[in-house]
Amino acid sequence: MQTLWLQLQALWAIFDRHPLLQAAMGLAVLLVVAWGCGRLMRLLLQRAARLLARQLNLNWVEDLRHNKVFLRLGQMVPSLVVQFGLALVPELNASLEHVLGNVAQAVTILFQALALGALLNALLDIYARTEHARTRSIKGYVQLAKMMLYVFASIIIVATLIDRSPLLLLSGLGAMSAVILLVYKDTLLSFVAGVQLTSNDMLRVGDWIEMPQVGADGDVVDITLNTVKVQNFDKTIVSIPTWRLMSESFRNWRGMQQAGGRRIKRSLFIDASSVRFLAPEEQTTLGEVRLLTDYVARKQAELQAWNEAQGKVANRAANQRRMTNLGTFRAFALAYLKSHPDVQPNMTCMVRQMESTPQGVPIEVYCFTRTTVWAEYERIQGDIFDYLLAVLPEFGLVLYQQPSGADMRVGLGARAAEGEAGSVQTN
């Protein structure tokens, strides 16, 4: 034991004769202590966070841990230990102590900024679970706050390292304001646009929007400071600069989804040559159709009263009012829509005749379904028009269709057969 003590005294005498070695050893010990304190602090903070989140069911503590807030706070400890422990290092040069102190302080500021950035990310996750997150996105504001935080932290770190006042660097940035505005032009425009979109409730995450000029037709999945991400129905992602949503028009289908009904607006083009008056026996037959019984009876009584009021002039057919197959079909289609279980009864429902076109007489079906689900909407719309197309012959109506190659072959074949028959008769 005495021998060990003598060896330690000899080693200490060597340190006394070499101040630089003594200072180097002191710095080494300080760095080891700082590293150990940092590791210990990180373990304690993370263990305490796990216990709090598990026992008290505090979700926000888990968010802080997930976003590495406690890790960043623990990483500040080594630089703080170095910053305040330099005064205890023996034989350390004052200039070197000042430089190392500035470096340690700059590292502390860096991890402070990273901890605040992680805290903002955690607050964003906490906010995302609230009801307000469905209507108001704050991701753009958080990104702007982080950008400003990192800019000011960088200025303070540089000022600390060069041992100058941060105001000096800020005054230099003021002179470069024109360049800064040019570089961050899109960011500033997008921020202003994001504020307007959010404050006016024009866009939310989950909205179905349509913007053909950028190829967007799908659901909004993310709203950031610079871009709005839209997932199209083919699962592609379109990133739209936020400022374009204010400078250009887009369609938001949220109103349709909130209303609880999606519009059907489609036309049947009827061949004009198939439109005619109904014969009395046809009226009787159609009057037996359940959806037309009341309409036919009411219409017959109305027309009979009107024709009788005309006196003798009603003997001529042109002076009479008569039922048409097209008007009866419109009444049937409207009654069919109103009785359909998947058509919204509290919204506009009508069947109207549009202006005639070279493709025929358009009969437009205008109604709303009870559901806004795309697949269900298409199924309901298909079922309605399948039935209406199939029931047209019951009214003596024909759907217009442009002549196809098969029609041309049938027509030419009939003409050829007529020509052959005529030649045989002549012979």
C-alpha cells in the first residue's frame, strides 16, 4: 500500500512539472464525466417517461418520448457539464477556456433548438388526435415556427462561436432582406395561402378535391407549409403548391359528402321518330301499371275536360290535347325515382326534357342518392338506367344510336335483296 502511495506521489509530481499534461488530463476527465452524466440523464428521463405513460395513461408523455424530446434534453447535459466544469480544470489557458466555453455553449443552444423542434412535433401529434384537427390543420404553422426557430438558433450559434453579438448578424440579414424574400418567395406565398385556406375552412385533410390543371382528383392526405398532398383514386400522389390553391380554382366535394346525397345527372337520348300520341288501348294498358295508374286517370280526366271545353273544334285531331308516349314515360320515370329506396327523397328529384339535338330528344334524370360512397353510387345509378333503358319499348320509344357497321351491312343487304327480287320479277 505504501508503494502505491509513493507511485501516486511521483505521478502527481510529474503533472506538477508539466502543466499542459495536467490540463489535458483534466479536460479528458471532464469529457468522460460529461459523457457519463449525459448517458445517465437520458436513461433517467426515458425511464421516467415510460413509467408515467404506463401508469397514468398519459398519451402526451408517450408523444414526447416518441418525438425524442427527452433524448434531446439529455443530450444537453454533456455540453452544460463541460461549460460549467472548465473552471475546475487546472492549468487551463484562459484563451483556450474561453474558446471551449463558447463551443460548449453553442452545442447547448443547438440541442435546445432540437429539443424545441421535437416538442413542436409532439404538440402536432397531440393536436392530430383532437376533433379540431379534422377541420383545422396546424402543420403549416408548426413548420413555419420550426423554420424560424432554426434560423434564429443558427444566428445565435454562429454569433456565439465568433464571439459577436447576434444583433450584428441580424443587421446583416436585414440588408439581405431582398435576397431572402426572393429565395423564400414560394414559402411566403404558401404560408399566406395556407392561412387563408384554414381560416376560411376551404380545405381539410380528408376532403375530396378536383383540380384538373395539376392532375389532382382524390383525397387530401396532408397539408404542409409548402404543399398539399392529394392521393388520386388510382393511388398516385400529387403534390400541389399551397399558393396555387388560392390563385387557381379547385372543386371541393365536401359539401356533397356532408349533405348525405350524391347527384345523378344523366340523359337518355330518345329517337325523335319514335315519339307519338298514345292510342286509347295503349292508355288502358299503361293505366294498369302500378306507378302510372293515378297519373293516367288524372291525365285522361284533365284532357277530356279540356277537349270538351273546346266545343266543335275539338273534332279535329290537331285541336285536341292527347297523351304522348314520351310524356307518359317521363311521368313513369319520375314515379319510379320517387319510389326507389336508394334515392334521397328530401332533395331535388325530376325528369325533364331538354332541347332536341341531332342525337335525339334528351330526357334528363336528375336526382340524388342516399349514399355518397362511390361504389354504391355507381351501382345505384347503373341499376336505375338499366331499368329505364329496358322499359322504353313498353312505351313505344326507341333509344337513339348512331348507325354502326352492322347497321350499314344490314341496310346494304336489304337493298341488294330487293334488287335481286326486282330483277327476277322483270325476267
